[in-house]
Amino acid sequence: MILVAASRKDTAGVNIAKQVLRHYAFRETCEVFQENPVYSAEINGKQVKLVTLKEETVYAQNLPEHFPNLGLVVFLSRHSSQSGTPTLSVHTPGNFGNAELGGLPQTLSVSPATAMHNALKALIRLKTEMHLDYEVSYECTHHGPSLNVPTMFVELGSSPAQWSDMKAAEAVAHAAIEAISKFSNSGGNAVLGIGGLHYNRRFTQMALEDKAVFGHMIPKYAVHLVSAEILRECVEKALEKIDSAILDWKGIKGNDKLKVLNALREIGVPFKKT
């Protein structure tokens, strides 16, 4: 089963969920979760449920306990940034260090790299088709929850003006459902991204050009937390097989470079610099 979830505390998440219900054949069931109705649909032969959470999505650490046999969790969410740049983004949740915003310390969710790739490509296409003045980007892995099932966020941001933009919310809804429609547990290969900014333009462009499919991405500000154990977590918490790492070499601080290379060699993951 695939679960789509939004928080009723999140204006963007609620608006994206409304667009999912408007454009796709979800029906209200007799099931209730956290005092909100549960909706269900069959999408490309897959059972999909849509729920609204009482708490913020980043704190939904216990969500899988209520929905057994989950193949994928897709959170519909707002994105916030100080710049307020209109952005459509996708990422996996998890914490490389302390759990400062939900999840568990030094624990990642399982990254569905192909599903994120499909959502990213759908967002860039829909941006053009719908004439949206938004940037489209991968975000690096950050915040909670830390789930032992494939989990991704598809987000609308980065300020209240965008959270209420129903046209952009529709684009995010379509991208999420497209990724769900194409979702498969059949494996494939992916890469680990290390270095660069939180919104890594190099990794995003490589993915849009089909040069790489990224799982977890570690930004420059978190590279100091890298160890063999953390990198092993990135590899093990991936739906696809991680066959290599791509290093945004100029986006890694000089005193962190040797530590990253040694950690990659220790766990036997080949790498290339970009």
C-alpha cells in the first residue's frame, strides 16, 4: 500500500491534498485516522490511501504502526526558506546528526530515489506546461520523520504566498501522483550525493538530464557529520542499490574532504567528483 499524508497544520499540504482529491478518483472510506476521514484510490493497480494528520508531518514518526505493509509514504508539505523564493522541491527525510525537527538522531528514512526522480521531472515539466514562475529543485536529506519505509516529501514553498497558490499546489499534486503511478519495488541503481548547497543545482541538473538518480544527499553544512557509519546508513537506507557516490567537490570544505574519501573507501563505495 502507498500512503499520502498532509498535516492540517500546514496550509500548503492541505491545499495540495485538496488538489489530489479534486483531480483523482479518491473516495471517502468509513475509516478515520486522527479524527480525519481516510480516502482511498487505486492508481495504476496500486492501493493508495490519503490521510490528514493532526501533527506536523515531520513528527509523524509512528505513522507506519497504523498502516502495515507500506511500500511508500509521500508527504505533501509546505517548504519554508528565509529567501522566500518560489520553489517546488522533493527530498527524503532523515537526520545526519541530532533530531532537531522530528525523527531520530543519526537515522534516515529509506530513500526512494527513482520515485523522487520521477517527481522532480514531473515538477519541471508541469512548471513549463502550467506557466509557473517557480524554481524546481532537489533538497538534501533533512528533518523528520526517520521511517524504515521508502519516504519522500513533495513540497510547495517558500512563503505563505506560495502555500496558498492553488495552481502551484495542483502541480505538486500531479507530480506526487505521477511518482506514485510509476512506483515500483523492482530496484535499480542510484547514487549518493555529497557536498554543495541544500538546494544542489548540480545534482538537480544531473537528475533532470538523466545522468544520475539520487538517493540521500548530504549538504556542505552537514558534511562534518560524515563517518563510515553515516555513509553506511545512507547506503542501507535506500530502496535502490547505491552503486557510487557523486561528490560536489568544490562544495565540500577542505578539511572535510579527506574524511569523506576515507569513509567512502572504508565502506567500499566508489566515487567520482563533479
